[in-house]
Amino acid sequence: MATDTYRPLISEVLRKVNNAKTKAEKTALLLKYNSQTLRSLFIWNFDETVVSILPEGDVPYTPNPAPEGTDHILLENEGKKLFYFVKGGADNVKQSKREQIFLGMIENLHPDEAEVLILVKDKKLQKKYTRISRALIEETFPQIQWGNRS
């Protein structure tokens, strides 16, 4: 008996949305795979008032070599830790500890998901996923409270 419990990696969802031909298809995919973590990543990436407190640029880390679906944590399940990496989230945490948490996270994610998190950290998700815009996210998720309307 087949079950429909498989949740694709967030990187897979972004790839599907980016490759969708129409806005309607993109919206349908975003709604189908909607989650708190996915919306949090979009807010972190597109909301100018959300400030990353991790160093900008490439992250020196060792990608997790395990095959997809085996020995990885899922970005979907790590969403509750994203507050560590933005201003106002966990300001009492020492920067060295914050960077250690981030490094541990990306080294245990599938490399594609690690890449997504690194792009979002620098607000550069749209560099890879060029057909996903703030306007699309605002229209798809009108319930998101943006810090700064532009």
C-alpha cells in the first residue's frame, strides 16, 4: 500500500517551483509543500528587516557525503533553530557558539539543503532559484507579516 507521506527536501521543492512554467503551477507547489520552515527561509531571504548575524560569504565546511535519504538531518526539521542566526533571535548566544551551531547544521544536511541555507544566510536564494521572487511569496502566502513593505 503506497502512502503519500514522503516530504521532499526543501531544495527539491525550490527546484520544482523554480522549474514550474506558470505562476499558477508555482503557487500550487508552494502551497502543497508549505511549512513553517519553508516560509521562515523565505522571510529570512526576502525581508530586509531580518538581519543575518552570521559572517557573509562562503562557509568552509565538509559536505555530508551520504546518499540522499540516508544519513542526513532535514532542513525541514531544523527550522526551529533558524532564530539563532538572525538579529533579535538569540542575541545572548556567543557568536562562536552560533557559528558552531550553523556549521554543525550544514555539515549534517544534504549538500543541496546546505547550499539553500548558505544562500538564504546571505539573502541570495534568488541567485540560484531565479524564478522565485518576493512578489510570488507575498502573493502565495498573504499571511506572512513582512517587516518592511516594499
